[in-house]
Amino acid sequence: MTTLTIRRPDDWHLHLRDGDVLEGVLPHTSRNFARAIIMPNLVPPVVTTAQAAAYRDRILKALPKGDDFTPLMTLYLTETTDPADVEAGFRDGLITAVKLYPAGATTNSQSGVRDLAKVHSVLEKMAEIGLPLCVHGEVTDPAIDIFDREAVFLETVLAPLRERLPGLRVVLEHVTTENGVDYVKAQDKNVGATITTHHLMINRNAILAGGIRPHYYCLPVAKREKHRLALRAAATSGDARFFLGTDSAPHIDPLKETACGCAGIFTSINTMACLAEVFEQENALDKLEAFASLNGPAFYGLPANEATLTLTRQDEPVVFPRKVAVGQDEVTVFDPMIPIHWNVGS
Ligand code: OTD
Ligand code: ZN
Ligand code: ZN
């Protein structure tokens, strides 16, 4: 197969930031994706529907003319979130999901939730109205090894939460473990999971073997190879519970290449090309459309896109930009460490 045409994909987990970074990175998403769930971990975070409306306006202003792209906004859940504000945002069509960050779990999560009991009334309201909760599924207990934080979260936080509120729709974001895949498969239709492009392509050796490579550092941190293989099996299976959320998370190079670097991998430029390579390796090119374009909208109760995206295979590896300029700085593009033969375009 040398060309593949699929319905236009959506990105169900994306960090666009604000200001210069927003302007620099948005075109790389809006070129290929019709919609994206926009993560609310700005500084300060997007906590109220008024803040989400203002952020959506800034995104639309930064959108290149002619690009057909809809940002789907989220609210950052805090212990003081007002259920009435959440409901109003949902009923106005402004809010597509609410995001749970355990406090301290990832970049800009200091204002996140310490005690789930304190957000119970918001979660109850969300279950009642059918508004999904997107979850960063890692515990933050310093006593728990960083490679185990997702698995422990499933047992100690998510399972009890699901028992208390089985009607709440939950997306386990950026699942990185076989444990996570197995957990999602054992649930009912109220649970889905996003998978990133980079977690399908790298394991933890990319970060640590032969030198420390900050551009492969993200949260949840990449795990050992058996987990990557479980993610690839889930993504390429066609199972409707698994869909693409790139978690493309740009940080300017000086904040990555330093003694204590930020977590996040910037993939929006080459995500679709990399995915085509992965799905080809797995003999599953016929499942790419389900993963990138069909399963996500089905979970969120939205129509799949009518427009299409064509990917073309070439013999010579595709050369992607190594860096993207944002303001005075640069953001390094994800290097998949294998030749990529696919690119967007016919
Ligand atoms: N992970 N970096 C960021 C967010 C994600 O947990 C995430 O969703 C970020 O920089 O916002 C990261 O490594
Ligand atoms: Zn996260
Ligand atoms: Zn993220």
C-alpha cells in the first residue's frame, strides 16, 4: 500500500500552551487534525468556564486562516470547582471534559486534587449530565516508584472511584502500561483510554541508555518494552475503547536541556506519519482510522469527521524539521529513532 486515506483525525489530548508557544505549535495540529481536546494546565490553570471561553478565543485567534479546526475545551478540576459552573459550561457546549490532575503528578499540576472526597459533588454532577472526566492516572506518593505510579493509581484511586460512581464516564489519559490496558478492557462502555504516539514508539531505554536524553522524558514516563508492546496491541486492535491522544507537550529547549528538565514530548508535527509507520509495522494499517478518527468521537458522542486525510508512503525516509521556532526560542520535535516512510499528503 502506498497511499492511505482516512477520515480526518482528532487529537483527544493536546497541550497548546499560550502566547508565542501557542502561535508556534497550533498550525502543526490544525493542518492535520479537525478537533483536539485542549488541556487546561496553563499557568494559572483554566479553572472556570469564563477562563475556558477566553482561552478558546485566544486559540481561535492564533489559528492560521483557512484551517478548519475546533478546540474542545476542558476545565482543570480543583478542590474548589463549582459544580454549577461546570454544568453551565457543559450545557453551553463550551466544555467537553473535566481534567483530573492529582496534585503534583505532572507539569503545572500544583493546583490539582489532593483529596478526591472534596470533588465528589462535581463528579456526581458530571455523572448525572454525562460529562467525561479525563484522568492523569498516576499516584504522587513519593514512596511509590515512578515506574509503578500508574499501576498503583488504578488499584488505589480509579477502582474505588468507579465503584462509587459507576455512571461517571472516564478517560484514562496517556495509558502507558499493560496494567492500564488490561484495566480498561475489563471495564464497561463508560471507560476509554487515550494512547500517545511516543508511548507506541519508545520504551524507557530511549531516556536512559547510552546517555540521558531529556527530549524523551515525559509523564507518565515511558515504561519497559513489554508495556510498549501491550500499548501497540491495544492501539492496533480496533478496540473502540482506545483512541489517539498525542499528549504533544511542547517546552522550549532551555527548559528541557537543563539539570532538572521539564516533562513533555512535542509530537504534533510528525504524529500521523509516525502512527502510519507503527500501524504498518503491526500489519494494521486498516485499523489506523479507527484509532485516530473513529473511536474518539464515538466515545465523546460526536460525529466522525467528513473530511479526509491522505498519507503517502515513500521509499526514502521522510525528513522532518528537528526544531520549531516559537518566539525567540525553539522546541525540539520528537525523533522516533527509526526511519519514517510515511507522510501526510498525496
Ligand atoms: N505529560 N508533560 C505535560 C503534560 C503531560 O501528563 C501529561 O499530560 C506538560 O508539559 O504539560 C508531560 O510530560
Ligand atoms: Zn497527564
Ligand atoms: Zn498531557
